[in-house]
Amino acid sequence: MSAAWRRRVTRLLTGSFLTLVLVILVLVIAQRVAAERVEVVELHTLDSGGESHTTRLWIVDDEGLPYLRVGSGSSGWSDRLLSRPTFELTRGGERAVYAAVPRAEKRDRINALMRDKYTWGDRLIDLMVGYEKAAIPLELHRIE
């Protein structure tokens, strides 16, 4: 292989790598902007060892009740939330205790509300991870 050919291959590989890094960086920034530009709540859960975890999530309201949406059958935050009878949620600066009820039958309704509220951000994240068809709405009930 000639030196000129090696330089061309090196430039091509370097250019491809830099393009890939740039695309990934743009997607990460777009995801971050999409995730944080509208209302975000903080979910406070405990793991099996009693360690506290805070997760930032989107939320919508339907018929007077708030809903979170887990993108698949399982995630760290949803596993922690469903493994204990109660958890805490901070919304609008107010921290309160809740219990969650999975409501798979409301998937289409909650997905539509999320799309309306979070607009292009919801579409972008669905394109990136494809969660919408398997999403499970979690209906939240405040415990006084």
C-alpha cells in the first residue's frame, strides 16, 4: 500500500470517526434539551438496600390524576417505584407521598397527552429509543 493511499484511508477513517462523534454529540444535546425544556418532576425512590435515588421524569395529568410513563416493562426507577408501596415525588417545588397503579389500558391516551405537552421532544426520544408502543402509564395517587 502506498503512502498516499494510507493517507487517504487515514483521512477517510478520521473524517468518519469525527462525523460519528459529532452526530452522537448532537443527539445527546438534542435529547437533553428535549428532556428539560418542559415540566420535569423528581421521583424519589429507595432501592432494596434503602439507598435513595432521584430520577427526573416527564409527567402529565388526565382526569385530575398525574401520570408517569415507563418506556418499557422495566427500568431502574420503575422497578424501585413498584417494589415499594409508596414513594415521593417533587412537582412544582412541592414534595408529596404517592402510590402508583400501572394502567396499560390508558397507553394511547397518556402517549397522546405526552406528545401534546412535550411536542417534538417526545417524538425525538421515541425515535431514539422507540418506547411509545410498549409504554406503561403509571397513575399516581397522592397519600395524605
